[in-house]
Amino acid sequence: MFHVVDTSVFDRPLLDDLCELTTLVRTVAKSPEGARCLQQLAPTKRAMLYFTQPSTRTFLSMNNACHVLGIRTSEIRNSSVSSEVKGETFEDSIRTFSSYVDLIVMRTPDPGYAARAAALMDSIPRPVPIINAGSGKDQHPTQALLDIYTLERSFEESGGIDGKIIGMMGDLKRGRTVRSLSRLMRHYEGVRVVFIAPDTFEMEPDIRAFMAENDIPFEETGRLHEILPELDAIYVTRIQSEHDVNDESSGVNLAPFTIGTHELGLLKKTAVIMHPLPRGPEIAVEVDQDPRAMYWRQERNGMWMRVALIAKIFDLDQEIRELASRIR
Ligand code: NCD
């Protein structure tokens, strides 16, 4: 059983394999024949999208990734319309979904639920895989995968992620995307990470400890302009104000943590600008025109990476490789 609860399931060979599979899938899908063949890969499978926290990209890309493989989907996007309002426990709800489908993709406002769902699956007679599509402030493993894919493709001509200096900026304290991506950095050689954040939203000690334990060199700064010329990638995130308890966000001056035309002038020609989206004011819309702005491509990569991941979970990767060699 292959659950994706957090980034610990991925090692370098699997990451490389998923990146390769992503590129194969999108190549096959380009031709109408290829797209039809992909849809024949899993037409008897069904997936449940259980998203009780707002989502645009992750929901739509997961849904469409399933459809690319012919997998039918059903959804609950609000626990107030499920039997949880009648007092059904989370575990009983998940067990119920698993009675009807072959895969559960879930996003929750609080951490820990995907792990609970996976543990439950491992204890029942008809388990189905669980994919964590975002667990509170904690983890977002499939976003980290598409980020890895985008970085690898961006640095295709310069040796991939290995040896690069990657800046992560914004609300590092409560941003699950940067937390998951930081963890995956341990699989890349010679990478240096720079955390750039206002004091209020510095990276949490657990990730700093993880970096230290895994020998991932990192530094922390509040001075974007000083570090920007050194970076190969700047991964920008928004302030996660939905997690405010005492209105923490409103007192923070975000101006020094934004990318606009001035910052473009400081950034290397070969660097890339990423963002998991949705964005706030931290990336000016003018930046969209710059060839180094990678976030819209990153968003699209997300669907193809999720196709690859789901294909891997259902053991369809060999069939995709065969399709690619036949149709390409
Ligand atoms: C991110 C998330 O939900 O954590 N969005 C996404 O999935 N692309 C980032 C965010 O909401 O800031």
C-alpha cells in the first residue's frame, strides 16, 4: 500500500522516476491518440476527493489528473454536508469513503488527519491509498513534488537541483509548501537553502532541526536584497493569515519581502521565481511577463506530476512507458 502522507515516502530514485514519468505522461497526452490511451489505463478505478479546506489548484489538478487516467471522481468539499455533522467520527467517515472508491485524496484545515486516515486504512480489510493534499500548517507533499519537478526542469541545462542555492520567502512559519519542500532538499547534493522571512514568520524549529540533522546547509535572513543576487531560485509564499490567532499578520511590514521590478533587476538571469499560488501582494503582476517567472508553469506542472503520482500508486508506470515509446 502506497500512502502519501508526508514527504518521507520519497527518496531520490523515486523523485527522479516521478519526474521522468511526468514528462512522459505530458508528452503522450499531447496527441489525441495518446490522450485516449491514457484514459484507458484506469477506467474502472474511482477516487474520492475529500477537501474540507479551501482549494482551487490542488483540487482541480487532482480531479483532472484522475480524469487523464480515466479515473472517475466524487467529492466532498465541506464537512457540513457529510455525516460528520450527525456526529460520525472522522475514522468512520474515511472508512465509508473507502467502501466506494480506490483512492482517497484529502485536504484538512488541521494537521494529522491524513496520517490518521492512512493508519486506519492499514488496519481494515479493504484499504485504499491516501494522498495528503495539504494538512493544516504542516505538510503538502504533492505540492513539493511539483515544485521539485519545476525546479528540475528549470535547471535542465545546468545540472538540475544539485548544487543550487534556493531561497524560500514569506510566511515560512505557517506555510506547509515550504515546510515540505525543505524536507525534500535532503535528496539533492550540494544544495543550500536560504530562509527569508520577517521575524514573526520565521521557519519553525522542527524544520531547522531537520535541516541540521540531514546536513542541508541553510541560513536565515530578513534581508532579501542582500541575498537575491546569489539565488538560483526564489520560492515566494503568501502570508497565511487564515491561521492568525491574534491578528499577527496585520502588524507585519511585508514590503521588504516582495518581488517587483526592482527585485527583478537584482536577480540572476538564469534564476527562477516560484510561488505555490494563490498569491497576495508579494509578487507584483508585472513580474508575470518576466521569463524567469515560473509560477504559472509550476501550476500546470502540478496536474501532470499528480497524474504521474497516481499512475505510480496504481502501478501504471510501465504501461505509460510503453505508451510513450509507441506514441512519441
Ligand atoms: C498552497 C496551500 O494550499 O498550502 N496552495 C496550493 O496548494 N497551491 C499555498 C497557499 O495556500 O498559500
